[in-house]
Amino acid sequence: MTTPASAAKASGRAATAADLDTLSRQLNRPVRDVVEIPARCVCGNPLVAATAPRLSNGIPFPTTFYLTHPVITAAVSRLEAAGLMNTMTERLSADPDLAAAYLAAHRAYLSARAGIGERAGTGPVPEIDGISAGGMPTRVKCLHVLVGHALAAGPGVNPLGDEAIEDIAQWWTPERCYCVGAWDPESPVPSRDLSRHVRQQPSKPLPRS
Ligand SMILES: [Zn+2]
């Protein structure tokens, strides 16, 4: 007997049509060029979307791992509002070990993106060679990017992303499902037309950097 959760686990990283609908509901806008789901809730729902390094319209896209779960996104925004990014950036210039681990995270990001590009068949993307995201390797400009990377890569790869995950433990932890009530699984899937005509947003995929 296959439950939805075990089916989701078996499907692994591949993004199903149902995953894409869930992502669009989580973000309240249509998603494009998502190739994998590198991190899932214990219930199977996506936590992070992996986008191809070159979009189908040809534009290079450096932000490979995008945090989509509204509960985690909101919790990380609280850390950003509390000024954690400045503190982390200052620590990077004062702590050579942390700086080295963060540089390694930057390189891991680039390597993971190259793998996703290969699997997505997008070919080389020289425009973004050496450019990762979130301020890596020397600054912290977007904590959501670091948390998305840490969830995708697993513990021990992005030290500041791992820290931020610990820091949001009062709102979200990896062991529990926080999906109920976080978005409406019955709502219509946001479409490009809806976003253009009703919400007045450009139909850009995952624009956070
Ligand atoms: Zn869940």
C-alpha cells in the first residue's frame, strides 16, 4: 500500500506535476524551470525548489536553491529583521575558520548547480561562472538563500545556513510537518495570467537572490 508520503519519498528529488502545483501555491505565483525538489518536509511536500541555471527563455539564473515553504520563509525573515545578516557578515571577517567553511559552502553551491544543470540539460552557463548566491563567499546578503542551500545540501555544508536553521527552531524544525494551514492546498494553482492581470506582478520565476 502506497501512502502519499511514501510515494513522495520514493519520487525523491524529481519534481512531479503535483510538486509544481504545491510550489506555486506556496509562493502564490507560478513557478517555471524548476527541475528538482532537493529538500522535502517529512510529509513529502517541497521545502526547497532547485531551478535550472539557465531559464527556458535563455536568461542565466544563479539562485539555484529557493526556499518555498511559507513557515520557514517567514521564520527566516524574522532573523533577517533582527539583524542577523550583519552579525554574520562581521563574524566572517573576524573568524578565519568560519570564513573558510563559508568559502567551501560557496564552492559546494557552484558544484551542486553544475550537477543540476547537467541533469536539466541546460549546458554550461559561463555568464554566472564563479557566482553563487546569498552573498557567498564573503558576505551574507540573503539568509533565505543560505537556509535553502543548507536544507538542500544537508547539515555540515553551509555553516551559516545550518546556524540559521537552529535559530528558527521555535518556529520550524526538520523533524515535524508544519504544512497544515501554511497554504491552501484546495486553492486554484496560480497561473501566469492570474499573476499578470490580477496581481500585477511580473511572471518571474523565483526572483530572490
Ligand atoms: Zn509537511
